[in-house]
Amino acid sequence: MQRLLILGATSPIARSLAMRFATEGASLFLAARDLAEVERLASDITVRTGARAVSGVFDAAEFYFHATFFEKAVAELGGLDGMIVCFGTLGDETAAQVDPEKALAILNQNFTGAVSLITLAARHLEQQKSGFIIAIGSVAGERGRPKNYVYGSAKAALATFLQGLRGRMARAGVHVMTVKLGTVDTRMTWGRESPLTVAPEAAADSIYGAWKRGAEVVFVPWFWQPIMGIIKLIPESIFRRVNI
Ligand SMILES: NC(=O)c1ccc[n+]([C@@H]2O[C@H](COP(=O)([O-])OP(=O)(O)OC[C@H]3O[C@@H](n4cnc5c(N)ncnc54)[C@H](OP(=O)(O)O)[C@@H]3O)[C@@H](O)[C@H]2O)c1
């Protein structure tokens, strides 16, 4: 039986992942900022699957609270076998590009907050010599774009952090998987129409399948890998002139 901590549990992608793990008998600690919503989600999962699901709150940017929060989650679960990092925000990119405080808030919610919590989980799993970490990154981190380079740089930094961590954790038998996610229909992308958008349930299916087969880095959906491969090849002088 897996004991899992899911951060950013109220994301519809995280909800679907939680259901999949719960259906296989995992015990869950579900956390986000919205207590009422995580409590509702935990009850719903327990009713539908019979799995044990408890809930708690954390804020990615409240670093001083992370160690206490993490210890409480592990104690409530009675140990830890895996952590899924699904929190993140686009923030106000336009404002962040001219306001350092808003830029740093986006970095904290997508990168430094994740570094803090992943480091706590990695230390625990390394000592135990087993377990896994799944972290949701973004194809936005593959190339800096005028439209979203603050958010994109946070996801790029997260991918590099996870790459190094994966190498270190492999020696302890801990699996670290990076998800490079394309556009998914969630509140983050509300109102944006794109033929490349997929449903959160489909994204969760792909993430779950990739984790099961032991993938280290996965593009979700798969077609983002060739798309970003091509986009990365475009010379900067040309890329600057196209409004992608
Ligand atoms: N949707 C997309 O197209 C897309 C594409 C690429 C990558 N992603 C990534 O996928 C992940 C899930 O996003 P989503 O699309 O499902 O968006 P979402 O529905 O807005 O979910 C975001 C989650 O992050 C939590 N969260 C936000 N700020 C937080 C903070 N400061 N501290 C703690 N929790 C916080 C939210 O919960 P509370 O508000 O209750 O705290 C929620 O659970 C994110 O990492 C996002 O960057 C999404």
C-alpha cells in the first residue's frame, strides 16, 4: 500500500491522479491552500474508493512552515512512499515583467516553493532508500518567450533541479519523474481556446502510465516533445519575430 502526499491537490490533474492511486489502495494526504476544498476532495475520494484520504493546508511561498507541514503529513500517513507536486500558478505575467515583487511571487509558487518541499521529501526517501517524486513542470520551460518568460523560467529551473536530483536519488533507489505538461483544460487556462488542449483526466492518465513504466521525463501529451524539439531549433533572431 502506497502512502502519498499530493501537493496542489485541488488541481483537476491532481484530483484525477489521486483517484487513480486511491483506486489501487493508496493512502493519501491531500494539500493545497483551500482547506474547505481539500477536505471535500478527501471525503469524496474516501466515499468513492474506500481509500484513506486526509487533508491539510500549505502555501508554497511560506517556506518557514514547510518542515512542520511535511512532518505532520508524514506522521498522519504513518510514513511516506511518494510525493506528487502539482501546485503552480501562472500569476499575472504582464505585471510580473515590470514588478520584481510579482516576478518573485511567480518564482516562489512554481520553483523555490517546490525546491523547499521536494528537498524535504527527497531527504526522507533517500534515508528510507525507496519511494518516488513526481513533479509537474511545463513545456513553457523549454524555451523563453516574451509572453510568459517569468513563469517559463521557473519551470525551466524546476526541470534542471529535478534532473540533478534524479541522478542523486537513483543511487538510493528513489524514482524522480519530471512531467513536461502542455496545455490542459483547468482554471489556469480558463477561457483560452486551443486545438492542442487536453482534458485533465487524459493528462492524469498519461502521467500515471508514465510513472508505472518508470519514465524519468515525460511530455504530456506526447506530441509536445516533437513540437518543442522544433521550436527549440528556431534561431533566436527569427523566433523573436514570430508571435508564438
Ligand atoms: N493547465 C495547463 O495548461 C498547464 C500547463 C503546463 C503546466 N501546468 C502545471 O500543472 C500544475 C497544475 O495546474 P492546473 O493547470 O491544474 O491549475 P490549477 O487548477 O490552478 O491548480 C493549481 C494548484 O496549485 C495550488 N496552488 C496554487 N498556488 C499555490 C500556493 N502558493 N501554495 C500552495 N498551493 C498552491 C492550487 O490550490 P489552491 O489554490 O487551493 O492553493 C491548485 O491545487 C501546475 O504546476 C501548473 O503550472 C499546467
